Amino acid sequence: MKLDVDVLRYLSKDDFRVLTAVELGMRNHEIVPSDLIDRIASLKHGGTYKVLKNLLKHKLLHHDSSKYDGFRLTYLGYDFLAIKTMVNRGVFTAVGRQIGVGKESDIFEVAREDGTVMAMKLHRLGRTSFRAVKTKRDYLRHRSSYNWLYLSRLAALKEYAFMKALEEHGFPVPNAVDCNRHCVVMSLIQGYPLVQVKQLQNPETVFDTIIGLVVHLAEHGLIHCDFNEFNIMIDDDEKVTMIDFPQMVSVSHRNAQMYFDRDIECIFKFFGKRFNLSFEERSDDVDDSEVETEESGRPTFSSITKTAGFLDKELAASGFTTKDQDDIQKFIEGNVAEDDVSDNEHESESCQTNIKGFDSLNLDQEEPTSSCNEEGQIDENQHSPEAGQSGDPESQNSSNEEEDNQNADDAQLMKSLAKQRRRAMAAARKGRKNIASRNSYKDKGGKSSNSSKIQKQLSSW
Ligand code: ADP
Ligand code: MG
């Protein structure tokens, strides 16, 4: 998908005011009646209809006159609102090429003025299964806000909150930079999804680390629920980073055991198949971990000492509530049952937005975000309700004390991972393959084909 942000530069204050009015109207209407948009926007000099026409031309809105004359936001319209907020907050100044297309997201490179490149994930819940969203909507019809906008925003907030909390506990995740609407900005991982890796120098070590992460997550009261080769990134030094958190559940979830076993099974299967690791026999005497394993070497969920609610404080700090968790869980669980997306759909694709690689966004920094008051009027100089869950980028500048804590956490995590590694080493002893060298990665992310400017930035990390 091409995210043509060029248009953004030419949109006026009134354009954004009307776009925001549609967004606000969508809290109560799937299709927002044109006269309501006009009332909410209440442009000083009128002309809402002309603006609507312009937004329609740029595909930021969709027109629907089946029941009454009205409009709804398109994903692109929602993208623009989030991007504009991010630019106004100074999170980034330019949008670059697409680096990933997930099952329900699009991932782009974004850059700061100083050239730092980050990743922006735009959530698109319901993209692969609009039918599922519709079904969910039926039983959630008492909540008209339960639409893709709401779901995508929840998914982004959840992802941001979990990423931040996990990072604070020393887990190898991207650095969560900021979140607005359905958009999460995070550090760019210099690596490849494991699915693209054909050979590893140390498959056992990588395997142990990964299994160790699943166990360590459970000890922290969490299950990833989509822990597979698509959501594990690995760099040239075979350092592992886990990504993609909107579907995580607590270990107290009624299906926790099943989710945990499924995560473990995915990893065992993948490593068995791709790297020929065999797990049939394991020796417990080399291992001092308290986590028991089955005969097959798989850690058993019941033997893990779990601390449910461990991350609650951090999650709450990001504005992610229990109710948010319930809402998104209802959707995800329904979706999992209906969704039968093939693995291939996870694969990354690349597409470049322009020759220079980045579209710089010289937007009006003074532009206020707006919110709607009781009468449906937009209040200038206030953050929109959608913009309310911002993360504070400044909080990312950790103090020395925080760094010390982080180091302590890291040490603890490394210790725990080493424990897990020893276990899995034993499990993997049999059938081990002597791999002297690794293949070059299959670079589906298009990194090699990118402009030299970005390439330089990438290789300097
Ligand atoms: P989805 O939820 O749609 O599966 P993911 O978060 O798994 O989305 O991201 C899809 C793909 O985008 C990943 O497989 C990876 O290639 C790329 N990607 C996601 N986050 C990052 C990141 N922080 N740095 C680099 N690439 C990323
Ligand atoms: Mg994914």
C-alpha cells in the first residue's frame, strides 16, 4: 500500500477540522450525516460541503447515500489524522517506505529531523475479516463506537502499553516511542523476521532464548498468543526481539494453558522443521530450572510460577484499562475462530513511497488538535479524545537510576534465559546439525533495494 503523504502538506486547517468532525461523528454514527458534520465543524466562513468534496477526492472520506447523505473516514483519512498529530507532537517529520504488511497492520519507516529512523505501525483491525467485525458488531450493537476505528485504536494502545511495560521489565522488544489513534511509533529493529532466516550460526542458542522468553513472559503473568516466526525478529548477531503484542493475554485467562502450549508448539515446530533441531530426548540433570518439561522437552505451563497482574501498573500508566482489554479480547477471540489466514499473508512486502525514500512533512506546527464539546462544537487548542492516550516521548529518556534498574532487569532476564537455554540445549542435543555458516537472509523487506540515503542510515546502526 502506498501512503501518499504528499497530500497532507496541501490540506488546510479547514480540511483537518472537517476530517476531525467526521471522526468525532463516528463515535455515534457509522455514517455521519452531512449536516451533523457541518454542525460539528462549524467553519467560520462556512463551506463544509466544498471541503468534504476535497477530502473525498483525496480518498480520506467515503461517501454513503444509501440511507441518508453522509460520510465516514477511510483508513487513509484516519492515518492522516494520526500522522498529523505525531508530526505536531514532534515525534517524526517524515514518512518513508513501507517495511511490513502484517495481517492487520501496515508498517512504515518514519524519520526524525536528525535522521533517526523509526517504525510506525498503523493498525487495521478487521482488514482481513470485515465479516468478523460485522458479526462482532451485531452482538455489540449497543456500542456503536465498536467499529474498526475503535478496535484499531484499542489494538494500538494495547500494543503500545504492553511494549512499554515489557521494555521496562527488560524484555527484548522495540522501544515504544508514542501512540495516537491506531498508530504506534517504535524503534526500528535492525533485523529480519525469523521466517525469512534460512540458517543460523547457533540455532540451539536462539531456540533456547526464544523458549526462555515464552516462559519468562508467563512468569510475568503474560502469554504472547501469536509467538511465532513472523513475530520474532533476529539480527545479524542473532539477537532476538519480539514484536506484535495486541493479542497478549494474562496467565489467568481461561484458555491460558492452550495459548501457552500453542506458542511453545509453534517454536518447537518451526525450529524442528527449519533448523532440524530434535527435541525427543532431554536430560534434566543439566538443568536447575524449576520449570518442568514434558517428555518432548516442552515446558509445562502448570509448573511455572506466575505472577498475574505484574505489569498492571505499567499498563495503567499508558492508559490501557481492564475494560479496553475486555473489549479487544472479545474481538480477537471471535476473530481467531473465524480467521483462517494463511502464513503467507504475514509476509513482509516492501514498497517505496518516493525516490528520496522519505516524504518530508512540513506541516503547520501551530495547528491545534481539536475536541468536541457537549454541543458538538470543536474546541480549538484541546487534544481530541482520540489523542488522549499519548505516551510521553520524554519519558523515554531514562535517568541513570532507571538505567540501573534496567541493567538489573537485564541481568535477571539473562540469568533466567541462560537457565532456559541449558534446558533446551539438552533437548536439542539429539539431531543437532553442524552448521558452519549461515545463509544470507532472504531480504524480503527490500532493504537492499532502498535508496542509498536510507541505506547509509541503516548500516550505520
Ligand atoms: P501484524 O500485527 O500485522 O502481524 P507486526 O507487528 O507483526 O504486524 O509487523 C509486521 C511486519 O512488519 C513484521 O513481520 C516485520 O517485518 C515488520 N516490523 C514490525 N515492527 C517492526 C520494527 N519495530 N522494526 C522493523 N520491522 C518491523
Ligand atoms: Mg505479526
